[in-house]
Amino acid sequence: MYQHLIYEQQGEIDVVILNRPDTANAFTQEMLDEVAAVFTQIERDSPARAVILKAAGKLFSGGGDIKMFRDLLAAKAPLPVELVLGTGRMALAVRRCKKPVVAVVQGAAAGAGFGLAMACDYRILSESAKLVPAFNGIGLSGDTGLMYFLGKNLGPARTYELMTLKTALSAQEAKDLGLATEVVPDDALEAQGQAFTEKLLHKPTRILARQKALLNAYFYSELETFNQEEAVAMHLSSKEADFAEAVSAFLDKRPAKFSGR
């Protein structure tokens, strides 16, 4: 049913696995739609009491598909607003899933991957994992509600500092900031992520669902509006010379030389 992810029902736990390891689980429009669809399906149909979100391969997700960015530049076309709206629909579907969602993160969660992890309720990181804002480095403003989620957790000043100055957060830095629930040894990530989720099964999960609904209603109620505005900002950013320079520099494996244009 799904081309870019794996969906498994394991008793009282559902497991969603991002499954484009050959591209560092980079997001295409199709993959965004599938992640949104599977969480909508879980919310609507699944009897599970908790969900694990993880990824195949060495990285949780490298974010946007650089091949897509290259093709847009070749066609002299800006980033479609609809694509960025797709990142928001993905984040919204995770937030609207009443079951607790546990992100199990290895390698790096960059850009939209970072945003997706932040949409989850808990984040279990391996010791070597990194959370990477990424957007400034590629000449873009941000999507997947990442700034919204960070703003809710860290406040606007710390969020702006992180987005504009920080290239990556180590797992321990993320834990110190309250962005990671647990940091575990690399070779124990799979087992510890499973064990953490199984602990949730001993909780009154209907009560957890009501608590999540209240948090969504009063702390995340503007996420959809924010996504619409960040989609416009991303579209405009992709028309700038700095975006073209960033993509070219990435493909040439050299530092970008931004001109402020």
C-alpha cells in the first residue's frame, strides 16, 4: 500500500518506518503524503495504544530531497507552495493522532526530519544522533512547522538563535534543552525505543489521548496557519540567489558564498 514507508501492526504498538534509506530518507511529495496518510489511518482505524516512528538506514531523515532542489533550479522554477503545505499536513497528522507517538532517531534528523521528530510526543535519540536545523544552510526559511514547535518549546529568542546560528544539536544538547526525552547508546537504540514505548502501555492511554488533545487545542492550535505562512516564505526564499548558491555549493561539495540576495 505504501511505497516509501513500512507500516507494521505489532499488537498494541503500531510501527511506522521511513523507508528511503538510499536517499537518507529524504522527503518527496509522495513520501510526505504517505506519512500523513498512515497517521490518519492509525488515528481512524488502528486499535493500537502507542506508535513508534523510526527510519531504515543510517539516518532518521536528511530532510528535503536535494535532487528535487537541483531539478527546480535547472527548470528555473521556485519551490511549489503545495509541497511545503505537504510538510505541514504531515506534521498535523502526527499531532492529531491521539495515540502517543515516539520518534526513535539515529544518525541525523535534518530540516523536515527535525520538524517531523518535533511533531512527535517523545524523542529517543542515539548518543551519536544530531538534530539539524539545516534550512539556512540550503538558503531556505523552514518548513514542517519546525520553528513553530521550537518556539513552543524554547521561546522565540532561543529558536531564532538555533535556526540562524546553530548548524546542529548533539543528542546531549537536545536533551539539555528538553528536545530529547532520552539519549541512549547507539547499539541499544532499537531496544530502548521499544522498551520506552512498552512502558506507555501501562499508562491509562485514553487519559493520555485527552491530555494530548488539550495540549493541541491550547498550545498547537495555530500550527496549520503557521504552515500556510511558512509555505509562502519557503516559496519566496527559493526565488532568491542565495538558494541557488546554496544548492550549487552542496552539489559541488564546497562552502556556500551567500550574497544576501
